[in-house]
Amino acid sequence: MKRIFLVLFISILANAVKGQTSTTAGAWTTGGNWSSGTAPSTGALSTSVIIDKAMTFNSGSITGWGSTTITITTGGSLTVTGDFALTGGGVNITVQSGGSLSVSGTTSVNNGARITIAGGGTPGSASFATLSATSNGMVTINSGASITATSLTTSSNADAIINNLGTLTVNGNVSSSGVITNSGTMQVNGNYTQNNSGNSTTNSGNLNVTGNVTADGQIQLNPGATTDSNMIINGTLTVNANPWMIVGTTTASPCGTTMTIYANLVVKSDLILTGSGDVTVNQNGRMAVFGNISGASSTGTLLTLSCGAQVYVNGNINLGSGGGNTITNSNSASSPTGTNGSPIIGLYVNGTTTAQNVSGTVGTKSDLQANDLAFFNWIGTIPNNPLPIKLLYFKVKEVNTAGVSLQWVTTMEKNFEKFLIERADQNLDFEVVGEISAKGGLDIITQYNFLDVSPKHEKNYYRLKSVDFDRTFEYSDVIVAHWDVENPDIIVYPNPVVNHTFTLAINHEVTTNTNITLLNSMGRKISQQSILSNNETISLQDDLKPGVYYLQIVRADFKKTVKVFIQ
């Protein structure tokens, strides 16, 4: 008898551990939809639940008992048609690969409860109205998974955690007094506020905010494990205490080491420091502010760059002249080497700089490209960046007896006036050899060509000087063309000649005894003159009839005749 009772007890216990499985799609509260014939409790959940059908749940709460799990498997779904509270005792909802969870009301995860969205080849998915993690509540989105929420909140607890390794889209605002960690992709289409000085947001993935960001608690930006991390703020960033915005982690490794992976912060509007608001950019941190940096108090706001840090401000920095407001740029002779062979300046400001204390060097927009081309090019990759042009390439297209043909392409031109083409020989003293006006395209591909008809013998160094309407400018990379023509040659352009005027270009130095003679088609001399340079504009007499003529260039060591057509 005792043996029979023991077997019966073990059988009951095994069935209890096994839990319940959905057998028919429908309402959670309908017993016939479950393997046991009885619906799992909507209050204290005492058994594990497996959902592999489409189940619906009215608003209410589920309280865990022991360690209970609701597992939504491939093909299964749970739709909650109101508010949904998970609380106590370690109740866990796991959305496995191919499963889905949808809540139309507020989802509250607290007191040991967990929601986990699995990744995998066919990741799990979830959508919420308001998603809220409170005391000892955690939501984890694994790599490959994606969830959406109308809004997101966390309470003032270090164990109220949102941990995103996948894709998290919040269509409204984020208000966090707890902890948010993002190593995946997080898109916030409203405003983002980090409250509570004891807790923080940590980003090592991609965090894009359409609205404004307020740092009343710390926001820490770390480089990714293998690639850059990015925080893009399309509105204003306000930092209210110290140091609540930290970009990068490394302060010395040593300082002269060029970083390969960065934590990036982009503020497309203004950066405002209030109270004792501080921003620190470390060696593996980069920051670009498209607007201004301003201080709204006299209690000691700080902008601090560690050695190796890089910051560009397209507007002004104005922290005020009192109250300990300080800019410290620790870049020095120990900093990584820049484009021009000098240590990077690190801090570049297009406008003016005002603070009670300014320590270190402050460069300009022109210094940015000349001194730190890699940083300049990174800024150029940011959509709608404030740099006047985005140069896709600049190259030597062709080298022949006509000269050196150059070609370049832009993908964006903003407030941009013209290109100056500069050339140098081996002494690298550049001079302007041509000018081309901008075509005025914005966010379109525009191609430019230029022919240097009088290059130097052998090596020629070329660069573009891009000039903005406000007279600021930047240089392209230097390219090299090797021009080696055995015999002196000449170019006449345009040919046919229009309006009796043309340009004569000779690819060697011109001496005082170089003469040109114009002959008609019968070989009769029409006119003769001396030329003084190897690139000269010639005006012919107006009464010349259209037809074929010959231009003869004569010097002591050579003689050449070129056929010209006069319209």
C-alpha cells in the first residue's frame, strides 16, 4: 500500500514539474485550450507554461511561485489586451526563436521578474505600449532579436535593468532612473532622459535619438568590442551635473598610440552644460557638435579632453568667463601624429571660444583637415554633417602630351563656392593653376574635370582647396602625376578658335627668343609676335576669315607647327 502511494505521489509531482502546454489557440482562461484541461492561474503561477499556439490574455498580473517560466516557442504567441504586470518569485517570460509577445497596455516587470527575448536564426519578437522595469525587474533582448515599445521607463533602482543586445525601437520617450545597457541597436524616436546620479546609461552599440537628451544621471559611451560605438543625438544634449557625459574609456595606453576603435558622440544641435555639468572625452573617444557648446551657470562647467581625444565644434564654445568654467585640452607633444606630421591638436572650433580658463591649444576648421584628416573624414561620413563638401575621390585621370587630366567627384556640397586647383613640384611650394566654380548640388553625385596643360617636367603634386562662401576652406589629399615628355610640345585651345582668341600652352620653360607666327593655308605669314610665358592668351586680328591656318612656334632648339581652325 505504501509502495502504491509513493508511485502515485511521484507521478503527481512529475506532472506538476512538467507544467502545462497550450493545445488550442484561444483565450488563456479557457481550460480546454491547455493540456491539463485547466487554465493556468492568472494570479499566482505555480507551474511552468509552454505556449506554442496563438494565446490571448486580458489585462492583469502574473505572480511567480518558486521559479516559474512562461516559454513562448516557435509559432507560439501571447497577446495581452491591456496592462500586464509580472512580479515576484522569479516569474520569467522567455520568447524563443520564432515566438512573439505583444502587450497593448503598460508592461511592468518587477520584484525578480524577467522578460527575455531570444535571438537565433529566426529571432523572437515583442511589442509593448509602455515597457517599465522597476525594482529587481529585468528585460533582456538578445542578439538578433527585436522589440518595439511606445515608451520605456526604469525606476530608481540599480537592479531595474533594460539590457539590449539586439534591436530596440522606442517610438516615444525614454525616461530611465535605473540602468540601461545597449550593445546592439537602439532607436529612440522621442526624447531620452537619464535620471538618478546613482544609475546610468551605458552604450557600446548604436544609440540614435531623434529628439533631445538630458543627462541628470551618467551616460557612459564605451567603444564596441570590435567596431566603433555611436550615439547620435539629432536634438539638443543637456548635461546637468558632473561628470554625466563620458565619451570613451582609455586615458593613456600610452597617449601617443593611435586608437583603432572609438566611442563616438554626435550632437546635431547644441550641447548645453548647466549646474556643474561636465563632459569628458577620453583617448578612444570622438565628439562632433554641429551647433554650439554653452554653459548656463557659474558653478564650474567643464569640457575636458584627455590626451588623444578628438572634438570638433562647428559653432562657438561659450562657457562664460566666471565661476570656474574651464576647457582643458590635454593633447600635447605626446599625442598621436596628425596628417601634417605634427601631434594632433584634438580640439577644433569653427567659431569662437570663451571660458574662464582655457588650457591647451584650440584649432580651427582648417586645422581639422590639415592636422587630423582621419577625424575630418569620419565627420564627413555623418549624414547632414556641417562640412561644406563631401569629396568621394580626387585622382589623376590621364597623363599624355596634352598635359595632366585631373578628376574628382563630390557627393554633397553645402554653402560651397569653388575649387582652387593647386600644383607643386618637388619643393612642395603649391601655387594655384586653376579655378572651378561649384555646381551647387546637395546630396547628389557631381563630377569635375580639369586639364593642366603646362605641368612641370617629371613629378607634379596636386591638391584641391575647397572654399566655402564664408571663406573657410579645407584641402584634399595630395596626389602625384609623373609627366615626362621627351620632346617639347604645344597645345592650342579652344581649337577651333572662337572670337579670334585662344590660349597657347607649351610644356617647357619659355625664353625671350620664342616667337610664334600665324600662316594662312598657302603658307603666307599673317602675323608674328614673341611670347613671354608657357601659358599665354593670344588675340588675333578681327578681320581674319574663317578657315584653316597654321601656328608656327620657333625657338633656337626647336620648331613646331600646329594646325588651327578659325570660326
